[in-house]
Amino acid sequence: MAAQPSLSVPRREADRLAAGGRLATLARRPEVGAFVVMVVVVVAIAVASNGQAFNALGLKNNLSIIAQFGIIAIGATLLMIAREYDLSIGSMIGFAGMSMAMMLKWGLPFGLGPATPASAFFLTLAMTLALGWLIGTIVVRSGLSSFIVTLSFLFFLRGLTEVCFREINGSTQISGLPDFKETSTFAYIFGGETFGWFYDLWFLLGGNVNRAGNQWVTGFDARVAWWIVVALLAWLVLSRTQVGNWIYATGDNREAARANGVPVDKVRIGLFMVSALCATIFAACQVFETNTADAAKGNLKELEAIAIAVVGGTLMTGGYGSILGVVFGAVTFGLVANAVFFIPAIDGSYYRVFVGVVLLAAVFLNERVRKRITGGL
Amino acid sequence: MAEPLIRIEGLVKRFGPFTALDGVDIDIYRGEVHALLGDNGAGKSTLIKILSGVHQPTAGRILIEGKEVHFRSPRDATAAGIGTVYQDLALNPLMSVTRNFFLGRELYRGPPAFGLLDMKTMDAITREEMRKIGIDIADPSQAVGTLSGGQRQTLAIARAIHFGAKVLILDEPTSALGQKQQMEVLKTIVRVRRRGDVAIVLITHNEVHAKLVADRFTFLALGQVIGRGTRSDLEHEDIRDLMAGGRPIGDLARELAAA
């Protein structure tokens, strides 16, 4: 120790962390690593693509992928903070997309007549929430690891999706649905555009012009707004409400939480339902934007969601994590996944190479952060 | 003598054929530290588990302020004012001091569960309650993992008192701690005792610590009370003999020599 505290104030155990200024406090935050990686990736891709990744169209396309990652990563993060995993996210996306597209094409089940975007969405949501509840209830009641329970749902739901497609539709994809977002406000909320004012303003300021001299891009994909809404709600609940306190406690020391009257099991079941909700929002944005569905949609998304959560500073062992960090993580992953479109010289598979390296680095970093937070004691 | 806060009469607990407690009588008074001493298997744990509502007695009565009580769950015991601080303390190391203090009993504005936390008030209360029993936490938002073992013990005790404990049961609070931290915990016990309105039941192996802070002693061996008394009663007795199950220390030395 270089600096000795003044002798008039006896040094106490509790003060051992107080040393260090604002910078040290900032460096202790869980999202620091994710932030640094994000900045590096943004700069690298901006330079390598000659700025194309962040021109009007590049920004729209990148944020579209980022928002997709962001939405499901938040569901995965909340679960991971409560020390649970959901490997069924990807299959849940495929199932929800199939369910909505099938209803829109073939009508509601049980001969309830043709579906509207709203009825297709809410009926699908009811099913996915019920599935989330079922997964949570099995995990809580059986005491089995959520890893194995959701792994079985990964296979079960993907298989069920394919079977339903073939049985009812005759093929494992649906395309050429009517463009509902043109006729239905509800479909537009998921599949339309948002923040048009941003691109209008950009055009007014002299940018965002196409070859013909008109305004080029008119708005971001609606899922960007969904991502922001989901992230803000998750942040608010996690850091400012009673439930947030319970989520942390459920992942940190579950028996202690139980002893203090925290409804640990309800928290866990609820979070599996939130994860299913995120997957359903993901699927609705996809279906209503492209008017297509495919049995393979969402493949491997569960693992990407978990990877983003970890890169965002969430501890695999639960009890600690940050929504802001996961937002940074989603930006990083989205940019790298999309980089091949802006930098044609690179091989797209470098994305997975990058994910592997960053993930491993993040796990080591998180462990250090955890020790720093607890003072290494 | 004043009426005891808790009176335990003829408490018996059997687990199948095994008799863990065999007719135990204990009186616990307000503002006193009551040390419960005994070797492993003497029945200390069973006794506190009955007092904190984890087990139900096979026979015998527990009276709080003269009224008989029946605890069906730990929640009943907490509601009746019995605060148990277990060895593992029921704390979450990665969460802040304040969040731990109020865990499950958070102050909030708005609807239950999703109401906004009143962190400012909770921070202030946490700081004040910890200060009262001797630890000034500079930053109640620091993680509990950064606290020393003694400070964690203080946090758990302050929490129990704030949420209405009239009797504080401390289960081996000084075991697994370093010398300095043991002193911290003993100081905390003395400060709580000074309040005058809380009774403390101190379960310990350590007769030195018991002698330092306790007003009244009960010795258990094989499920029975083998000795009891106030601090002055026991001044000349060898507490160590009673700890060893009532056998003089010389016998033990002989036993060891024969081994």
C-alpha cells in the first residue's frame, strides 16, 4: 500500500473499497468490458467499410440485426441473473413464427374463421407464454437443471414446428403472405418502420440522399423500437423495483432469498415466460416485416443470446448482470454478424471465430470483475 | 425477578427412536445474554430449531410473555418476535448492503412487486440501524461480499432487530471468524444487550466468549440440562468441565493418556 490513511481516522474494514476515485468506480461497473469491445468493433468496422456500415442504409440494416439480437439477449440475461438458462429461445422463435404465419394463411384453429394480425399474434403469444410457464414449472417442481429441461424443449419445439408445417401446409416454409403492414396498424407496429423523423432530419441536413437526389431511407425497422422498449422496461424492473431485487437474490443465494420470503419459484417461472415473450416479439417482427415464415427460423439464436448476455457482463453463476452491458453486447454481435455485407473481402465465417474469441475473453473478464466487486475477499 | 420473556418447560423432541431433547427447562430474560453451551450432539441445534419454528416439539411448552405459543413454520416464529441468525447468515454476497437488509421486505411506492424502490430511505435506515450496533457503513450500496465476516454478522443482527425481533438467536456467531472479527461480533452483542429490550440466546462452543458476554448460562449434554446459573453463580465453577459433558478435565487427560 503506497498511500497511508491519516492517523486520526482509524482505517476500517469497510473503507478498503472506498480508496480510488470516480474512475475506479467506473471501472468496477459490469458493462465496462462490453463497452470497450463495442467501441473497438464500431471503429474497426467503420474504417474497414469506408464508413459504409454507418451510412443511412448501413445504419438501418445494422440496427435491424442488432435489435433482433438485443431483444432475445435481454430475456436470456434476466434468466441468467436468476441463475437459469433457456436453450429453447431459438425453437420458440421458429414455433411462434410458424404459428402466426400459419394462422394468417390458413385461418385460426378450430374453425374460428380467418385470422387478423392481432388475433394471430395474441393467440400465438398465449401459447408461447403457456410454454414458458410449463418450462418454468417443470424446472421449479422437478429441481432439474434448466439446461436439460430447456434442451429438451429445443428439440421438442423445433420438431413440432416442422411437423405442423408439413401436416398443415405441405412444406416447411410460407411465403407470399399479404403485406399486412400496409393494411393493419397492428402489423405495422411489428413489421413497419419507426423513428422516421431521424431519417427525415438527416435528409433535411443534407445527407441520406439517393442517386436520384431524393430521400433515400425513410426509417428504422420497427424492431429497433421494440428493442428499446424491452431494454428500458428490463432495466427499470431490474434496478428500480422489488421484483428486480428478487431476481438478483434468486440468482445470488437462492436459499437466503427463500429464507427472507422472496417468492423464488414465481420469479423463475415468470422469467421463463418473459424469455418466451421476447422470442415471440422477435418472431412477430420477422413475420410481419417479411411476410414469410420458415421452420428453420431462430436456429442457434438461444446460444447467441446467451453469448451476448455473457459478453454484456452477466455472470454465468447468476446474481449479477447489467442490461446496459447487454445492449452493448448486442451492438457488438450485430455489427460483426453483418460485417460481411459491408466488407466483401472477408469471409462471413469470421463472425463465429470472433464470437468464440470474444466469449472466452468475456468469461475471464467477468470473473475478474466479480472478484473486484466483492473486493476479492 | 421479572417475568421471563421466554419460558421453555419440559421440552422433549424425538426423531423416531432417537431422543434429541429430554425435558429441557430454560428461562430467557429481556436485556440479557443467555449462553447455551454444550458439545456437538448435546441438543443445542434441535432446541434453536424448535424455537425458530423449523421443528415442532414432541412434548413440553414454550411461553412468550406468559402466553403459550405453537410455531408451525419459521414465519410464525418470526411473527412472534424470534429472530434467528444462522451461521450462513442468509445473505447475498453480490448484492448491496441495503438490498440485503430489506430483501423480501423492500420499501416501495406503487403496486406490490413492481412498485419503485425507495432506495434513499432504505439506505438511510440501513446505515442508521448498522450504526446503532456499532458499524458505520460508508457506502450502503457496496456489495455484501466486500464486508468482513464480523460485519456480515452485524448486518444480519441489525436486520433481525429492525424487523421486530425481541429475541435474537445467534447460532455459533464467532465460529469461522478471525480473532479481530470475533471481537467485533462480541462488541455487537454487548451493544444489542445494552438496548435492554432484546434478549439474546448465544449458542457457542467457546466458553471464553460465553464468559465474556453472557449473563446466564445453560449447559446441555445428551439432550438434558446438566448445569445452569447466572454469571455470579458460576464464578468458581469450571465451565470447561460442564462443556465437556460434566466430566472434570482431569478425567479427560487420563483418558487421553490411556489412548
